[in-house]
Amino acid sequence: MTTIREIMTRQLFSCVPEDSANDALEYLMMLNIHAAPVLDPATHEPKGMISLSDLTGRLDGETVEQRMSYPAAFVLQTATAGEAARVIAHTGFHHLVVVDGKHRAVGFISAIDVIRAQQGWTRPGAPSSEPPPGSPELEWSGDEALTETGVLAAPEGPGVFVLLRVPLDQPSTVVWAQSATDLRGRLTDLFEDPPPRLARHLERGQLHFRAAAVPDEGQRRRALLSVLEGSFGLEPPDVP
């Protein structure tokens, strides 16, 4: 029987309650996603859900907490696809936060993921027996802190990268993903002039990155899409 762990998106894009609503809207549009969980920054527990439909009209001065839907609809990672379908039917939400046994967010799942699972698929976007179509193999750099010297560990030239919030004793969370023609240059820009939602994590020393060289522009687009969909793990090929 298919479990949520097998079909969830593991790259968890999230907001925190004090983020500005304007920043959240820009964030969702930049990543081309419809919704994101809102997490407690201290405990990593889901507090609510923010979606494009929550962010209409004037947003000046408003926070994510003022706009989000709450409480967050969630499902355990050990639950079955059928149990997730019942939660979606009961709440009317199209997205669920996936939590572990300590109620910490570890993933994200949509109604489409559940439908696919009920048709025998075990990974978002593709049958379990097939790789993501057209996705290049990526060789990720190691996990490095986003610092002036840390960016030198990124490959030179074009590629894709993710920024991860890495709090102590909690799962890391992807907070940014981007394609760039100059990986080191773009990472340096984000270090020197971070957007408000990244500045907080950078000041706490919690912002890390992983990067992969991808010379071809079309491959970069496909690679970034695969990262956003959770079709890729972020481990280098030589890590089991």
C-alpha cells in the first residue's frame, strides 16, 4: 500500500508567520507554486497554509499570519494515500503538510499527488519505475554555509542552486531555488544583499546552499523544475 512518504515532495518550501504578505506573494510567483506551508520557526511545526488565493488585493503592511488559512491541514508521513484523500475531502484544502511523529514538517503533498498514487504512481509527476523525463543527472556540491568564502565551493559558471535553512537539531528546509548563469556571482549577491525573508536566516548563520553545474540553458530549466517538484534528491551521486 502506498504511503505518503513515497509520494510527497521532500523539498519543503515554506514561510513563517512574520513574513510580509508581499514577500510571500513574490516568493510563490518566483517558484511557480500555488501554496506553501507556514511553519513555526522554532519548532518547525505547521501553523497554517498560504496560497495565491489568500494573497489578493492590497497587501501593504500585512503579514503572512494575517492572510494564511489555519489551522494547517496535515497528514503523517506514514499514512496511506487513502487517508490523505479523506483529509483533503474533509477539509477542502488542495495541499497538505506532511509531518513526522513529532509533528515537524518534512514534506508537502497535493491532491494531484494523491490521485496519482491511487492510480499506482509512487512519485509526483511520474510512475515510480521511470526517471523524470528529460531531467539531467546533477552532481551537487557539498552542503556549504552561505558566506563570503563559502560561495567559492560552488561550481564556476552556469547551473542551479538551492538555499537551505539549517537550524540546530531540526530538518533542513529548502527556502530558495534558482537557475543562474553565474552560480558564484548570484550566491554572492544573495549573501551581500539578501531579500528580507533570507536575511533573518543569514544573520543566524542558518543559511546553507547546494549547487550543481548545468551548462545548457534548457537543461537548467528542466533541472530546476525537477528540484521544485521534488523529483530530485539533493545528495551527491557518491552518497548512499
